[in-house]
Amino acid sequence: MFDLTGRCALVTGASGGIGGAIAHALHGAGATVGLSGTREAPLQDLATALGARAHVLPCDLSDAAAVDALPKEAAEAMGSLDILVNNAGITRDQVFMRMSDDEWQSVLDVNLTATMRLCRGVMRPMMKARWGRIVNVSSIVGATGNAGQANYAASKAGVVGMTKSIAYEVATRGITANAVAPGFIATAMTDKLTDDQKGRLNDQIPMGRMGTPEEIAAAVLYLASPEAAYVTGTTLHVNGGMVML
Amino acid sequence: MSDIADRVKKIVVEHLGVEEDKVVDNASFIDDLGADSLDTVELVMAFEEEFGIEIPDDAAETIQTFGDAVKFINDAS
């Protein structure tokens, strides 16, 4: 249904479960994809699996200079940069009263500040092209909060506020900025949970199961598509009904 | 000088969709020519491209009028 032929997309956190699925979805719709992440080997594996139209662009998102350089590197590798998917994120969970400055700052740096830097870096080419799609991956906990995740929740709520502000500024230029807020998604991270833990989690979800990375990727694909031209500043919640906003 | 002024004027006329005779030296992009703040950013981007120069953000903020733009580009190129 969605055709991204001729479009070039940069996906951060592409070595992870959700990022990989996003890259697959955009690539499957015809886009050229730039795969960014910290670990190069899984990115290479993903690029090999995708075949043509896939570029590996390693980047440490905690390194401000490297982040600032990434949009240009991506545009040079792919020929243009039409779609930015800020998917990369880290957690450093801690009870709030024990949360160190470093635990707070490192999560904010990667999840919010690096996202800001990349959004800023793609503005110029998108403004010139009069077309652009920014999709920032937030989280259900950005809306609900979560015990032990004050840093993560703050960063993900921050992403939503920033995305809306960007959407206001560039709406007349053919650029949309939206967020996708996943609920609990089955990835390598949730595989570590015991069956008991998984059961208790699933009890909180009306659909009775965790989501799949592909279900997040489908939401990103829609927001990146030409069909979503009139959708901007929104947050698309993909959480099996766990929270209905 | 006049060549630069003509090229700057052409960019302003095309970008803001204003009459050429409105683009005079003391015409403010925002107050007289109907630009919004994003238009001024785009004008600076267009000047950089046309003249092959870099206009840093702090300098860009001082370019308020057509005359400011011509003078800055004249000095820079």
C-alpha cells in the first residue's frame, strides 16, 4: 500500500529488534535505508539481509559531534535524506531517590538530546526539498510514567513535546513530525523476563499479549508515507489497548 | 555591488512572492515583505547557496533588511 520508492530513510537503533523491523518495513516499501547504531556487526548483518539500498552508518549517540555529523554522512551515502526515524534509546533504571546524575544525564543525552540533534540536522535538506518525514519513537511510559524509570519517562515525554514543536514550525514546508509510542514489545530485552513476569504483564494488556516489532514498524511506515501527509504533531500509541489516549 | 543586489533581489522576490519595487534597501523582510521567521532562515540558506558563502547564525540575526543582506554578502564575498 505504501510506496517509498526513491525516498531515503535514516533509522537509528537499527541493530535492535524494533529498529531492525522498521528498517525492514521501510526498505520493503522501496526506500533506501541508512542503518545507524553503535554496534557495527549487527548492522552489517542487517544490511546483508536487506541487500541493495542499505547503508551501514555506525554512530555513538552519546557523542555529540558524531551525532551532528550523521545526517550529512547519511545524505552523502544515500543521495538524499527524506525520512528520519529516531528509534534508538537506552534505559538505566533506578529508584528515583537513588538516581545518580549520570544515570539521569546519559539517558537524556541519548534519548532526547541526540534525537534533537538529528532532527535539527535534517531540517535544512528537508526544507529545501519541501518534503520530509520525522518519526520519533517515544514510549507508553512517556505518557504514563513508570516506577524506576524517571529518567527514561522524562526523555520519552520530552520527545513528544519536542516533536509537536517541530511539527508547528515546519508544517507549511511539507515536513511532518510525529511520534510513535510503543507499549510492551517482545524483543531481546523482554525475552529475559520469566514466564511468570510475562504473564503478569500480559494481564495488564487488553489484548493479552505483547506487541511485535513489526507492529511498531507498521506505524512508523504509515507516518513516513506520502499517505500520512496531513498527519503531524501526533503520537500514535501502539500498545494493545494497555493505555487508551 | 549592483550585480549582488540584483541577485539578492531575485531571491527575495521569488521566495517571498513580493513585487520587485517593494524590495528597497530599508525594506524589512519581516515587517515590510511579509516574511515569517522560517522564511528568514530559508532566505539565508538561499543566499549561502547563491553566493557560496557561510552565514553564521549570529550574523544571520543581524540581517533584517534587504540592504543588510546586500551589505553582508558584499563584505563576505
